[in-house]
Amino acid sequence: DGGITQSPKYLFRKEGQNVTLSCEQNLNHDAMYWYRQDPGQGLRLIYYSQIVNDFQKGDIAEGYSVSREKKESFPLTVTSAQKNPTAFYLCASGRDSSMNTEAFFGQGTRLTVV
Amino acid sequence: GQQVMQIPQYQHVQEGEDFTTYCNSSTTLSNIQWYKQRPGGHPVFLIQLVKSGEVKKQKRLTFQFGEAKKNSSLHITATQTTDVGTYFCATSTGNQFYFGTGTSLTVIP
């Protein structure tokens, strides 16, 4: 089945530790995105990538880093510099950079800092 | 970047009542998309509208795109408990998706 896989589903992190969230897609999509969702809130864009080896900051990139070494993979690292990392993280992909393409979301990773 | 405003933020309805959420932009949109996120789940694409004044239906759901392509609405007729969730509007510009803040729908049995 084609889709986007995020892992793990739940993640606990101690303060001061970096943690990497995995996002893999087998849809052959060019574009990939990372969003953060806080309780009762909308989706805020962290980083996005339109092509391999290239990515751009979104609205709330501070304290996060990404890489796009392969078309299928777009991991997100939450660094210790992120002051309030507890949130629901959603990875998404889009077919290409044209307009009128929809976003496909993974199941999400719920990160809790303990 | 583009901003898409969505109202209301929350809506509680009795089962069987109708529900509407509205999406507005200060700029002309090339398209409007609607997504549904069930509690604890992830957003799932419902539909896309691209033409001025376009209306599309999916069973009890009716989606409209305004004549000026600056607003949109999602109307659910006779809500059911399966309609519970958060409904997001969004627009795709090619580089990014811009999401509204969402409307959380609670259906009271």
C-alpha cells in the first residue's frame, strides 16, 4: 500500500536531549512537509522540501532541523534548543510543486518531554 | 504568505442538526481544499474546489467556493456522531499549503 509512515507513534524525551522523528513515503512525491499541532490548535509549518537535498524553513523552524537526502525520507530532529517541544508532529507529502495538489498526511508522532 | 481564516473555532450541535464552517481570505485563492481530522487522528483530504462559484457534494457534505474565490464553506446536513472531528480548510500555492485554524465539531447524541 502506498502512503506515509511516521515513527514512532509516541515518543518521550528528557529535557536537553535531541530526538529524531522519522517520515517515509512511498508515493513518489516530490514535496514533503513537517507540521506541529498543539492541543486545540491548527497546523503550523516547521520545514518543507520541494526536492532532494533542498529544504526551506517554515513559520516555526527555530529549534528544529531536517534533511532530505532521499526522495522518500524527510526526518525531523527536535533539538534541545526547542523550548516547548511537547506537541503532535505531522509529516505530509504532495505530489509535486504545482498548485491544486492535495496533502497526504502520516499518522503523526506525539512527542512528550518528561 | 497567504492567510486563511476559519470560523467558528468550536461548534457543538445536537445529532441531526446542521453544521457549517466558513473559510475566508483577503486575497484571491487559486483553490480551496477541505480536510477532516478525527480525534487523535491525522488530517485526511476531503475535496478541492478550483472554480469560482463551484459547489460540490459528498453525501451530506456540501462544499462551496465563493464567486470572488476569497471564501468557502462546508455544510453538513443532519449531523451524525461519525462527523465528529476538526475540519480544516487550506489552500495550495505550489510551494506550501496554508491551513485555516480549523473548526472542532462536537455532535451530542
